[in-house]
Amino acid sequence: MVSSTYSLIWDLDVFFEGGSHSPQFIEHLDKIKIQLDEFDTSVDEWKVPNQKDDSSLSALLSELQQISENIRQAGAFVSCLQAQNTLDSRANELRGMVTTLSSRFSTILTNFDEKLAKIDKEVWNALIEQAELQEIHFVLNERRTNAAEKLPKEQEALINALSIDGYHGWGEMYDTIVSQIKIPFIENGEKKELSVGQAANKFSSSDANVRKQIFEEWEKAWDKQADLLAGTLNHLSGFRLSVYKQRGWEHILKEALTYNRMKQETLDVMWEVITDNKQPFADFLQRKAELLGVEKLSWADLDAPVGEANTVYNYQEGAEFILHHFAAFGDELTAFTKKAFEDSWIEAEDRPGKRPGGFCTSFPKSNQSRIFMTYSGTPSNVSTLAHELGHAFHSYALKDTHPLNRGYAMNVAETASTFAEMIVSDAAVQNAKDEDEKLALLEDKIQRSVALLMNIHARYLFETRFYEERKKGMVSKARLNELMEQAQKEAYLDSLDKYHPTFWGSKLHFFITGVPFYNFPYTFGYLFSLGIYAQAVKEGKGYEKKYMAMLEDTGSMTVEELAEKHLGVDLTKRDFWEEGVKLCIKDVEEFMEMTKNK
């Protein structure tokens, strides 16, 4: 029995009333402009400390914190506006305003960081031992280190200024192109025009003809825009590479690894272990093909359900399922999730005009989050909802830490989300009402492993190779298709019959300007969370406090330090990664056993 009725539409008015025409929001942006002027003056007048008891740094950090929270609040609001309605042209204008403010903030911070780097080492070490700075010593040391690897402040300021209409402008161009794309689809004899978000949901249809039809139209739609998309990707990446060259950064992953507080050795060994253990997943895809009655799977079949059980949860049922199984893990996670549903933090309605995919964004000034997705009732949708709630809980877990210690990187961000998703997907398999439903749910769970160990690997292979080629000049649409298909064949051990060569255009992650290489952190988070999840299953409800303590540290140490402290493992060695992949393979083995006589 469903105990509550939850809204499928989020509440944004609690932040700024009136949506994209909110006078309150304009006031908020005006306030940020004033704060930036004041902060610019403060930083400019700040003398590099030469004594060990200087208190001026604390005052500057307080200003920095306030502006950072206000800009993040503004950015989150605009992201929600753009996602809920891709045709909201005013929201796109607001995005430009926020980008301009963010760029100016970055320019001021460049000046600030350069001065941090000039502080004498002995004076610096004494300063960060002061009580008010000690708890944020990691992020302060990080700022100093990173500043030393950048250009002089005048050149960095020029880069930030040019990036508004250059780098970020191309990212916004992608959003504009996607907003114009419509996917024609015939349903019950009626021709419809689907948004890309609605069309993407059709790939999980049990009807092979639906999947085939939508995939053909999907490829055509993206191919039609491929020239524009290729130009956009080339200019965006070209801007990024030009900046790297000026800074003397030869390795294309330097920024991504620094941002993710992660060593190259950790990344290399993770992919090495995955590559060495892919065959069971290729075998799974072959078995799935047999069960679907085809010789080999097409890209369009990857998300197809297996088995007769087509379980559908309406939104209320999905919410109650999540709450019920979160309760077995911990009271705080459950109470937090209930509040998210009751206070309309989630945009889940299936309607035209929404952008594809899902995300969670934090509103730091309000201590709230908002979750975006398009819910159609599949078990995979329920898992996605749990995944995004995990992101929101991560922000909640950091509520008592210093605001400057809340800036966790993407790879650990994906840990909390995947952990929450696992609670729900495991529960779904264990609570299946019959063999057919169990098989369907187990397959859905394995498909996430395939996505994170194969699909994400394809994205990583494509992007690293594309960037190397882009160093030499523009990369054509045809070459982008070749690189993408080659990467997919390699990552999937050539186990598919048909691939998705225009995937480089249809995947937003390649066009995000805020974070480079928006791929490998997903896989890291997935496997990292498996180790945490295994511990949680062993310890039961009592593990929640330890889990939250680990989340509290995610913004103030490297991932290697985090793993050593909370899991007692060395991420640069194969052992940890092998244990995680083995847990994924265990699901595959169960699936293969269940289907051997089918």
C-alpha cells in the first residue's frame, strides 16, 4: 500500500520564484556582481603574508566561500531550468550570465592563488596550523600546488575572459543543437515527435521492432546534425588543448586526474584489470542475444529486457520500493530520502521538451538538492532514481563539514550514487516474485556492469585518442565516427553486430566544459563503491555511521588516501580492482547458470 502521493514535478520556486523570469534570481546575480567587485578589491590589496600569525587569509577565505556558494546556487538553478525545458530561451540567456560571473570569479581566484603560491614555505606551514585553517589545510595546499602549475595571472585572466565566448560558448552551442533535435516515432499508427530524452527511454522496450525503429531514427537524427556537432566538439577540445599547450601540460589527462585527485597509476591499473576480465561480459552479451532470438546483439538491444517479466512501477511504487530498502541500510539515508520525495526535490515527469539523461545538483545556500530524470516505470528507472538520490545524500552527509571541504571530485561523487543504486538493484533481484522476474532484474543489474566496464571504457578510449588526433588539427565527422566505432568494438570485445558511430555526438559528456574526460570517474566510482557495499552488507545497519564518515572525507583528501583510511587498500595495486570486478562477474555466472537450458 502506497503511503504517500509524491509529485513528479520538482519545486524550484523555493529558491527563486518565477522560473526563468524570476526577479529574485536577477537580484541574486546582482548581489554576486557586488560581491565579486569587493572580493576583487580585497585580493588586489592583500599583501602576501610574511609573518606566521597573519589573520588576513581567513577573512579572504570567508569572502571566497560566500561567493562560491552563491555562484553554485545560481548555476544549479539555471541547470534545472534548462533541463526541464530545452526550448526555454531565457534560461539559455541566464546561463550566459552565470558563466560570465563564474569566469570573473575564476580570474580573481587566479590572482588569489598566485599570491598563495608566493607565501614563504615556513610562513605557510605556520599559517595553516592555525585553528581556523587547520581543517581546510588539504584544499589550501591543493590551491597552492595547482597555482604553481598555471600561467601568470594576467594570462590566466585572459584565458578566462576568452573562454566565455570560446570554450563555454561551444558547450552552450551543443545544448542549442540538441534542443532542436526531434526523433520521429510511430506508435499505434500515430506519428509522434519525441525529444531525445523520451526517445532514449524506448531503447529499454521489450519490443524489438520499437528498438529497431527508434535506433534507425536516432542515428539519422544525430547524423543530420553531425557537421555542426563535429565543429562544436573540435572547437571545444581545441580551446582546451591550446590552454594546455600554453601551460606546458603535455599529458591530455593532467587536468582530469588533478580534478579527480587521482594518480595515473590508479587509473591505469583499473583499466588493466577490467580489460583482463572482460570475456565473461562478452559471453553474457552472446547469451542475451540467444535469448532475444538474434545471432548477435545490436547497439539498440543492449538495454532490451530479458525474460517474460516486464515489471513496471508507477512513480509512487518506485519511491516506496526505494524507501523500504534504504531502511535496511540506515535511518539517516531513509529519512533524508523521504524528505526529498515529500518536498518535491525530484523532476520525474515523462513529457516532451526535457533534456535526456539524469542528474543531481546541489543548492548549497539552501542545503537542498534537485534531481532530474524522465521516469517511465522500468526497474532501471527505479535504480536511476536511487542513484541520483545517492548523490543528494552525499551532499547531505557533508553538511557539518567546513564549506570549503565540500568540493568533492566526480569519481568519489559516483561512489555514493552507485552505492545507493546497488542497495535497490540487489533488493530487486532478491525480492523477485518468480524466476522470470529474477532473471529480468538480474539482467538489468548486469547491464549496469556492462555499461560501466564496457560502454564507459569505449568513451575513454575514444576521447583519449580523439584528443591526441586533435593536437594535429581538426578531426572530421567521418573520422570521429571511425574512432567511436573502433573504441566500441575494442571495449565490447567486438561482441555486437551493430554499433553506434555517432555516439560521440549523442553523448552530452563529451561536450561538458566544466569537467574534462567525464567518463572514467563513473567506472572508478562503481568499482570503489562495490568495496564499500560489500562491507555494508557484512556489517548491516551499523555501517551507516562509518559510511557517512567516509563521505565526509571525500572533499579533503586524495582518492588513494581515502581508500587507505576507510578501506585499508592500495588503489595503485590490482587486488582491490580485481575484487570489485569479481563481484560483477559473480552476477554474470548466476545469469549464465539460470539461462543455460533456455
